[in-house]
Amino acid sequence: MNPGAARTDDVPLLEIRDLAITFETSNGPINAVRNAHLTIMPGETVAIVGESGSGKSTTALAAIGLLPSNGRVSGGQILFDGEDIANASEKRIIELRGNSIGMVPQDPMSNLNPVWKIGFQVRETLKANGLAGANSKERVAEVLAEAGLPDAANRAKQYPHEFSGGMRQRALIAIGLACRPRLLIADEPTSALDVTVQRQILDHLDRMTSELGTAVLLITHDLGLAAERAEKLVVMYKGQVVESGPALEILRNPQHPYTQRLVNSAPSLASRRLQSQKAKDALAAAVAGLDTPLDDENDPAHVGKAPTDAGLAPSSVPAAPAQPVRAARPAPNGERKGAQAGETILEVKNLTRVFKLRGALGKSTDFKAVDDVSFSVPRGTTMAIVGESGSGKSTVAQMALSLLAPTEGSILFDGVEVNSLKGKALFDFRRRVQPIFQDPYGSLDPMFNIFRTIEEPLKIHKIGDSKSREKKVRELLDQVSMPASTMHRFPNELSGGQRQRIAIARALALNPDVIICDEAVSALDVLVQAQVLNLLNELQEDLGLTYLFITHDLAVVRQIADHVTVMQKGRVVEAASTDEVFSNPRQVYTQELLNAIPGATLLV
Amino acid sequence: MSEKLTPETDLTKPVTPVSRQGKTSSRVIEHFVAPLEETPLAAIDNVDETAAPLSLWADAWRNLRRQPLFIISALLIVLVLVVAFVPHLFASVDPTSCTLNDSSEGARAGHPFGFTLQGCDVYSRMIYGTRASLLVGVLTTLGVLVVGGTMGALAGYYGGWIDTVLARLADIFFALPLILGAIVMMQLPAFRDNRSVWTVVITLVIFGWPQIARITRGAVIENRNADFVTASKALGLSRFNALVRHVIPNSLAPIIVVASISLGTFIVAEATLSFLGIGLPDTVMSWGNDIAAAQPQVRNNPGVLLWPAAALSVTVLSFIMLGDALRDALDPKARKR
């Protein structure tokens, strides 16, 4: 820290007192923030943690006077260096922005103007604050170089689309710090980036701000990340500050029940695979010799059932009473007993997919998105495919769903080559393998109400009549713990997690064997994510499901997966059991990924 | 994308596991805990069961209901529709019983807008002319929706050569000016000899479909790769059924908006063609024909021209206003998430 600042060291740089922010909406005023308070000392890093809608961004935006036009500070004070700027004039706020308070916005993809060169956009900031000087070009290059852009002078002449996500975020950090502000507001600065890039950017931001003595207000949804980067945590919930204090102390000794909940379900801090209460109970029962013989009779009938029999009967409802019985089967970590244990349900051999990239003048170049990938998934277990964006993991999922034909290699489902399936056989295959997608906002048809959404697979496969289908939909909703009244609602009325549960119910409607989850929880808030993961885990134990779990988040992998395949640039770089990968990563890339999990090395 | 330009991570170097311990401050930081009563802990992600279920259309309707633009245009359109269906309720005078005695007479009791050169009642002709104008507008819009919608949906959904052929075809028609094309077309013997509402409608559809086709194609392309379409394919729905069941319903909003605005412009186009003498035959009463007939007299008896022209403007304006209101209500960006 800057030793010269010792004089002002005990005066808070930013102090927010009893802040209230109100939004005027068509449904009347909404109090987005109430009684918020926080203090940032010079040079200090403070993190606001909370789920979406908790008011964390709104609070920070108020501090820089960037509330949306329908929002206003309806109470309290925002003291910057002792001056109340809560209701300061536009002119005064503009004076402060840039050289006193800087900002790094969330989405690096949309926050740079695509028609201007990077250098111009940096210069703009310098000019606005009268810091451009005579040789502004050199200054721009300097600022960009500080943010960690190699060859900054030439980079400044490039356009945003020539930059990767991480590079853009560096450029935004350069802009935010260009005028040497005393406070930098970083609104989820790395949420859109891969974990390894996230780590580098945050490391760099850390270094820069501590060199410059800049205070940072970091806004994040990730408790692990916040605890690792900030001295002080402020936990917000429903527009209020529920707990604040020293970061590590909050992490180790959370007081407020909400914080406790948050700490308990933070995936980056979890250390073992989820196990449901049921499984534990069942295990105890099995040990006591109370396991029902019915179980073993029922089991093959369910798991090995051809997709034509029980399902084409008037309804698949009769399967339901059997479920509690199956639920009693102990199945921790895929070590399922009975005939099916260890049997491979999905096998991928030497899978390769080449995309043709269109080049200039009709020339095209080949791009190997997936390159010689092999793995096999035993029935009833979870296989996770991990990798950063562009590693080809989603392409593998698409091929496993038979939505995309492989260029080479084969996918065997229950011993049958998927790629050769046609007509009726493909239709039956569709029943047994179901997807759950990443974006809960995109995977449900907004025109269909929930009943029609869940009923659709039953209708397509002509299962049951309208009455039995309705019954089945009710059961499915119950299975994913949604109230039956949800049936008449539309996707736009539900939250992301609720939509994801509906997507799970739809996937379960046909009693599939395999569910392919393509980043199924990455768009959700931490608590909701934990809830959905728990649900998936319980369903796996109840129904003997097999999951192929595509994700970029190793922290999630640890909670749900039995085996991991790590992919990089289309190739498999490491494949082993989850415990093995976490305790003994063999490849540099895997180590890098593990190391980048925020909060992983915090001693909690 | 530009991978070689942007080396994010050097993966050749071995990683030294850094232990990030978090930061501790030398300052004393107070540990604050809010009293639990202030923010009671709600269940995670519970469903709000109090609000009434709301479909997108219901949502749009709730939104529309409160818009003055929509209310005014809807009332006007309802009025125009009623007039078109039951004109005799609004005008007691027969518009075809014209006596030359009344030629170019001014307004008098029972004849509020005066008389034409032929001695016909202007008000009555305006009322009875509504049907033809509206009929052309509605039929043309329907025709354009069927032709343009189908072409656009197929082109956008299947892509490839179908798209290339259909999109170029649409471009060719798009390049032809409507009025010029219609003048040529209406002069063809088959059309010239059988002039009726239908010939006008066919001509307008032929030159009007590319606009809807473009809009539909764009909307379908936007939706064809949506996750819910992929999901339904993974459920076993055929490609064509996915188009009909999921893609088209989700593409309707912009199409409806454009269709309601074009309905107005088609009415104008009909009036223009009739004015030029190549639209509806003289035997059909229409605003365009009346405006054409009144044109020589515009200086000494402007009312004869102004009244049908005003009716035309109000009708067209109300359809355009309706389109605008619908655009606001159906705008996907305005929808709550």
C-alpha cells in the first residue's frame, strides 16, 4: 500500500449508510436495496456476494451514479471521501467517474464498442479526464501493457473482435484503471471467462491494484472467489446486507443462516461427492439384512427393459409404485449391486468430428472439434467431461444424442452403434437418451405451458391417453419437487432453477436410461445449483440413471461425477475416477484447471 | 477464434501449485450480522403460486389493454369492420340511386356530405365503399401470409439450396416496384378482361409476399437453433413437426406486426390502382374509385374527394397504429424473464 496515504488511512474512502434504492416499474415501486451499508478503506478490497437479484450490482452502480433511469436512491448516504454523492449533480458525478471511481463491467463481449479500435477506446477515457497529454499514443500503449496485454502498441490498433474474451477483459481493466482511480468497481469481472483465464485476470488485477493502492469493490456470486480476493466480505440477500466482516472469518464462522447456507453449498469449497440421505439410510438397511428380495426382481425389468414393452402399454404409470422400492437400493458412487453393476451402457470409441470452416474465396479449412475421443460410461454412474470453452465437449454431447453425425469413430449405446440407427430404431433410441441443456431460458418453448412441455415427449411417443398423461405429468412434477399448480404456468413465470427442474421432468418422462447434461447447472445461482445437483443425484439413485455430465466447472464435477474425462482442444488429456483426478492430477492442464478453482486452496 | 493471436495460458510450462490463502487485513474489521427478523430466510427458489398463470399472449394482451394507441386503433378497426359488414345500418340512402338533379349539390338534411357529380350521396358511397377496400386489404394480407410465410419458413428452416433459391426468388420480386409491376400485370389480357376484387388481390399478393417471406425467414432462423427445438428433436419429434409445433409459433410475433402494418398499405395500394383506373372495376364501389372520379372536381367541390380519402387515411392509420402497439407488446426484449 502507498505509505504516503497513511494520513488518510483511517478515513473510509467509500462509505454507504442505510442506502435504499427504489425502482419505478409498471407494477409499482420496488425496493431493490434497503438499509445497505458498507465501508471501503483506501487500498482495501471489499467483495459483495449474493445471488442474482440480491441488489449487489445495484448498490455498486449507485456508487458511480449509473442506476437505470427508473431507479433512484430513495434514502441513505453514499459518502465518497466524505462527500455525499447519493444525490450529487450529474456534473459532479461525471467529474468523479474515471479518475476517482473506475469501473470494470461484467460482460467483456458487449462492453467494448465493436466499431472502434481498442486504442481509441482507451484514449477516450484518458481524454475525458484530461490525462491524454501530448503523446497520448504512448500513454495508451502503457496503460494496455500494464493490464497485461503483450505487444500493447500494436494491440491498440486492433478491433475488439480480434481479441479473445480474456484479452477484452484486460482491455476493460486497462480502461478502468487508466486514470488511476482511487476506487475500482469490478462487477463480476470474470464470470464470463474460463477458470484458468479468470485466475490470471484476477491475479493481475490484484497485483495492479495493490501496486497502485487502488481500493476495489468486487461484485461476485462466487463465495470462494470473494473470500480469496477480498479482505472484507459483504453478503447481500434480498436487497439487504445480512452479514459483513473479515473474509476468512465469515467463511469459517458464518453467523447468519443465509451465509451458512451459502458457505455450505459453495461448490468450490465442497470436497466430496453428493450422497443423498436415502442412499445412506438404504445402505444401513442393507447392512442390517433388510434388503427386499423384490428389489432384485424388479431391477432388471426396469433397467434392461426394451423401450417397447412397459412403455407402450396404456400408460407407464404402473412403473411408479415400484420406484420407492428401487429407491431402497444402495447405490453410492455407482457401485451398484446386482446384474447391472459395472455394465457399460455408453461407449465412445475413437470419436472424431471435423467441421469445415469457410475461408476466403470458397476455400475451406478443416477444424477438428473432437479428435480421437474414447471413453465408456458404466450404467448408473456419472461421467463428467470437463474442459474449457472450445474444447469440444459439447460436440461430444451432440454426437452422443445422435443430433450430429461423427466424422469417424463410433458411439455404442447398450452395444448398438448409434450412428447406424434409422427410423423406428432411432425413435426408440431417443426414448432412452435424453438431454438437459445449459440455458434454462432457451430450453423450454415459451409458447408451451408447463403441462404441454412435460406432456410433449409422451405425446410424441404416443404413450397413454390424455388422462394417464396428466397423471404422469403430476408425478413427474412431484419427482422434481415442483407443486402441481405449476402445470398451468408458462416458462417465463419461473426462475432459472425452476425451469431447469421442468427440463429434468421432461427428460424423465420417457424413463430414459441415460441423461446427457450439457452444462446443466452452470447458469444457476449457487444455492439453486446445489439444489438441482442434489435432485439429479437423488434421481440417479432412485431410477438408476446414467449421466453424461458436460461442464467447465471442476467444482461441480467433484459433487456429482464418478469418473472424469478432461478434454483440451478436442483431445482427451486425462481420464480417471473423480477422486483420482482431484487427488493426483497427472497432466499440467488438469493441474492448471484444479488450481484455478477459486477458493480451492483456502483453508476452511 | 483468434487463438494464435491470444495466448492466454502457456501450457507447456509446469504449474507450480500456488496456495492462495486469501487476504487478511491489518485493520480491525467489524463482523456484522443482520438480525434474522429483518430478512427472514425464504425457501430456496420457491414457486410463486399466488399470481395467475400467464401465457405470452395473455401477457401481451394485459400489456396492450392499457395502451392508448391500441385502444384507439382497435376501436377504429372494430368500427370499420362493422361498417364493412352491415353498411345499411349506417347509411339509409342507396349509394347507387343517383339523380342528376342533385349533381354536385351541397350538404342537406339526410345527405350530410353532399353529392357527387353524378348526383350520388357522398356519405353513403363512403360507407358502402368500406367493404371493397377492407376486403382487398384482408384477402391480400392472408394471401401474402400464406405464400410469404410458407416460403420464408421453408427457406429459413431448411437453409441450403432451398434457402438460396427461395431467397433469390424473393429478392427478384422485391426488386420490382409494386405499382409498376401491378400496372403491367393488370394490363395482361387475363386480368384486364376479368377485373374484380380477386385480380387486384392476386396482383398485390404476387408483389407483396417477399416482405413477409423475409421477416418469416429471419424469425425462423432465429428460432431454429433454439435449445427447445433441439430438445424436441432429441425427444423424437421429426424435423418438419418441430418446425410446425415449435419454430413457427415462436416466430409469429414479428410476422403479426408486419402483417397488420402491411394490411394498411395494401388498402392504399388498392386505392392507388383503382385511382389509376386499373384496380377494381367501376361497378365495385370503393374509395379508390370514388377518389378517382372526384379528381377532376377537386377545385370546385373538394368534399367529394376529401371524404373517401379521409376514410381511407383513418383506416390505414388505425392498422399501422395497431401494428405499432403490437410491436411494443410482442417485443421479445420487453418480455419479462
